[in-house]
Amino acid sequence: MAPPRVLFVDHAGVLGGAELSLLDVAAALGARARVVLLADGPFRDLLERRGVPVAVEPMGALAGVRKATRLPAPGALLDAVRVLRRLAARAGDVDVLCANSQKAFVVAALAAWRAGRPLAWMLRDILAPPHFSGPNVRAAVLLANTRSARVIANSRATADAFIAAGGRAALVRVVHNGIDAAPFDAVSDDAALAQRRALGVPDGAFTVAMLGRFHPWKGQQVLLDALARLPGVHAIVAGAPLFGEDAFARELESQAVRLGVRDRVHFTGFRDDAPVLLRAADAVVHASVYPEPFGRVIVEGMLARRPVIASNAGGVPEIVEDGVTGLLVPPGDVAALAAAIASLRDDRPRAAAIAERGAAWARERFTVAAMVRGIEEALAT
């Protein structure tokens, strides 16, 4: 059987972990992959630079539908009909439509039905509160059970949440995200040191890095609280509010000032050079307060050969073996996070050993080749 031709659909024009994973998959599939985005933005530019054919079909009022709310935005239904007609027309010469997000899944499901094509869902969310309202979970599961040929979950935790919500287990295949190690290996010690100095981190100061979207559930506020308990420790905090969380970004600035740690927190804004930022730190922190579907930055920290500290929930334990390839802490536990950071600061040989084991594990288990192979197999069965 020939490998399937795939039309991927994503609702976002901005860059998040789901989009970066889709970028690698689509680029690896080459001429067999095309992408439709339901919003324009830097993601389109990145796809084009990687040679992936991409088109934009704006959602209009459908963009106002939120995962955690019950009701669609006014006019969303009419815009959905318009988008699905155009999407169905684009699906005429592919073998399968593959949605990369929940919002894209709703539109792609209708377009696949109209075009007479099978549908797959790249499930990258924990389908449970507080991320999703009850009605949204039930609607997504019903649509998956009745319209999807395959649900490809990015972790066992993501798959289990889908099944617990009533999803059909027979639909599910688990394919962990894969990340290219080459950009991390290309960062020299000199480049990492230069980055530290450019950010204003004093030479010799123990420094942690936290990268990702600014949102309360991602836990940047937990890291700042932990930093207040760790005199002399610095933090590189990279990211930006992607979907209207600007008020939270301002709150983080105020929190850092209030705690007296603003001079030790280096906010960088959005950055697309994760390898050098992670290599510039002594350790990498993941502090999500709710279950993380996967935790891409954890693998990135491992590939950067830095010890990682991560919240013990969701898909994270599938990546980190506590005390072996990283350290696990209870989500939202400021004291535990501070203690974990201090333990790495105070025992550098142990930190280095954890980092090396993590690097070896990530290079063995979370490769782009394995991810692409798993997705191809899931789509073909």
C-alpha cells in the first residue's frame, strides 16, 4: 500500500508545541503532505521556509470559540460552513484529512464528510476540565466516535483521558512527539555563554530556563514564587501570551517586582531559538499546574543536555523517570520546586549525570523519525 497523501488542518497561525510537531511531520512527509491553517501568522512563514505547501482559510467568527466555554461566537456557524466548503474542495486529491487541534477537528470532520475522505485527529490535549468544558468534551468525543477513522494521541495520558471521556479505545494509537536533536547539538559552549551574558546573567550564577506560552496553567508564577526562596538563582523566562493572555504577562512582571526577584528574572519575550536559550541555563523547569498532554520543552531540555525538573502529571511521567532522567515535583508545589532546583545547584555531579541520562533517553525515544513512522502507521491502518 502506498503511503497516504495527507491534508493537515490546524486552527492556529501562531507557534505552539502542536504546531512545531506538525511542522516536523509535514516536512518529513514531503510531497505527500499539505497544510491548511485556519488563521494566518508566523506558522505559515515557517511552513513555507521548510518547503511545506500551505494555504490559509480564515475562520472568521469561529475563531471566537474557546475550548473552556460552552457557546460558539455569534456568526460562527455561518463561517464554519464557508470554511468547510473550501476545505472539502482542497481535500479532493488527498487520502486522509488530519486535524492537529480540537478546533480544527470540528471543521475538518465536516469537510472530510463532505469530501468523502477519512478523518484522523492528532489529539494533543487532555480532554478534561479545566482545559475543556463538559459540553466541549462530550461534543469532541461524540464527533471522534462517529467520524474519525483514527485518533493519534501524543501520550498515554492523552489517550486515557479520551477513553475516560467515552472515546472508543479501538480508534486510538499513541505516538509520542519527536524532536530533532541537531539544532541542540549545534550550540557550542561559547554560544551558550554569550547568550547568558547577552541576557545579563552574571557569570557563575545558577540559572534555570522556562520556555513556553504565557498562561496561568503553564506555571510561570510558580517558578517566580520558587525563585523568591532561592537567593542568587536566576531564571530565563521565554515566551509570550499566544491567545489573549496579555494581562497574565503583565501580572508576571508585577509578581517579580513584588517578590523582589525582578533583577534575577530575565524575560525574553517570544523566541524561536530554544536550543541556545536552554543551553544557556544550568537546568530546565517545566511547572505546569494542570496535567500536560506531553511536555515538548522537557524533551528539548534533555536534548540540550540540561537536567530537567517537571510537574508530575499528565504525559510527563512518560518522559521523565524521577531521579534518573530528570526530577519530578507535584504540580503547583512551590516548596518542592524550590527544593528540586536547590538540589541540582548544590550537587553539580548529580545534575550532570541526570542531564546525560536524559540526553541519551531523549535521543533514543523521542526522535522525529519515530514520530513520523508512528503517524504513518496509524494513518495506514
